[in-house]
Amino acid sequence: MQRVESKAPRRSRLIADLAMLSVIGLMLVAALAAGGATLYQQFYGPSAFVVRYLDLLSEGRAADALRIPGVAVDRETLEIAGIDPTASEAMLRGAALAPLTDVEVVSEEPDGETTAVTVSYRAGGNAGRTTFSIAQDGWAGVTPNWRFTASPLAVVELTLRGADQFAVNGFEVDRRQISVAGIDAAPLDPLPMLVFTPGLYSVTVDTPISASPGVGVLADSPLATTPVDLQTEPTDEFVAVVQQRVEEFLLTCTEQEVLQPTACPFGLEVSNRLASLPKWSIAAQPQVTVTPDGGHWQIPPTNAVAHVEVEIRSLFDGKVQAIAEDVPFQVNGSVTILPDGSASIRVGSPDPAPPAG
């Protein structure tokens, strides 16, 4: 009796094997697609483009950051954004950058031909969030290129009171180096400075004349202007110099053997004739202080006392009377910082002198 094998079970196994292979193939395709999407997002997508830019800022590679498409701007773009087209580029360097940490992509939202990429970060001790507008800029083989559609640069507009030298994140600069007016820059002329966003910019002053612990500015909005008004305070060394100059000035006043020393803040009026030349001295020196006055400094009115010794002859009976009198007065003045960094100290006009018999 001949045995006949059925082909049905073999066909069923073949179908099952093919089905399993198809499932495995689909899973491989899905895995490859998912891997490709992840690879694209991490290395070739808009978010990766933004993160590379932020990495350059964190590493202090300002020159490389400026070469990223869409970062550098021309004057026309600045004017359209309402930014002073003469803004200085002095801060677009690694020495003026502070590191960014904890950079994370918050969202990536396509909108037509552009994509809004929002990132969070920490700049110093400050948490920040910035949104950048990105668009495709051609291809590099099979991967896309990208560019910023709005430059991530911004402006810090500094008004610096009482100083010409300052530092941004430790990078020292002089007002006259970055002002469009150069050495003719007025003390209170705002100084517009282009900066990278995002970034923390700490402005400090530490000169022999004035100092300030400074102020930190978080620039987190592309093509925005952040005004900063920094008032410095006089140093002890500067106040001591002003005190010395005022005392020297008063000393020259005492050398004038007249009742009303010329251009001096003290004097004495008498209604009789002099029988001897007056001898002046300073009985109590003023304790000078220096306070801000716009872009310069002033010496507020300060009490002092002069002493005069003189003989007076009476017009009535010709008798001579010796007078030794303390004469209170006030000292005030102004201090102007000259272009070479020195100080011009001017003591104010004399107050009306008190009468004497």
C-alpha cells in the first residue's frame, strides 16, 4: 500500500514563516525609521542646529558662532529692528561671553517654511528660555542645512555714570573705544553694544576714581534692546585726592593778605581802615565728600572755618583795634573727568562774607 503525504501542512508552515518574516521586516523598517528620526532630530534637525549654536557660546567660540548662517547682521537689518546701526561689535568675542549650562530643547514647532525652536538654559544663576526662528537653507548631500531667519544678536545699551572704563564679564573696555564719537564721546551718551543671545552680561567698574559692583543683564530676546543705567560711586582714593586738592586750594587763599581773597570761599568785610595786613589761616578744614553729578562729580557744600588776624583803625577816633576772628564758610565745587582720565577739580564761588566792625 503506497503512502501519500499531504501538502497542506507544509504549505501552512511556509505561510506562517513568510508572515513571521514580514512582521520582522516591518519591525526592522519601523526601527530604522525611528532610529533615522532620532538621528535626524539629534544631529540634523532645527533643534540640533540651535543646540550647536548654544554649544559654541558655552565654549566661548564667538567667531565660530558668528559664522553660523543668519547670525551676523548688517546695518539695514538693525535699523529695521529699531536698533542703532552704529552699535559696537566689541562684545561679540569669546572674552565677553559667560557659559550657558543645562541647555534643553523645550519644543520644536514647524510653521510653514520656518520652525520655532524653544530652548531652556541657565546663564550664571539665572534660568532662561528663548525661542529662535529657523528655516532650511539648502542641502548638504542628503542632510538639510539651516539658518536663523531672525539673527540671535541683541543690543545692551549702556549709560555709564562717573566712569569711562568698564568691564563686561571681565572683558575691559573704554567708552571712547566703542563709541561712534570716539574721544569726543559725551559722558552720558548711551553705548549700544551688540551681544549674543542668550547670554548673561555683567557690567562692572573698578578704576582709581570710581567703582561699582555692577549689574547683570540677561539678554534672552533676539534683536531686542536692553537699556542699562549704571551709576558708579567714588573710591576712597579719589575722595582723598579731592580732599587734598581742596586743602591746597584753601592754603593758597590764606596766602593772600587781603580781607577778600580773590576767587576764594571766605572773606571779611570791615567798615574801617586797615592798620595792618590780614593774616589768614584755616581753623577747621572741610570734610569733603564727592557725589555723582550726571556723568561727572560734585563736591556738595561743606562747612569749614577760616581764621583772620588784622588791626583795624577806627575812622571815628583813629584808635587801632586788633581783631582775631573765626570766619565760617562753605566749600563746594565740581569734578570733571578729562579725556586723558585725569580729574579737573574746581572749587565753587565764595559765599557772601560776614561783616566785621
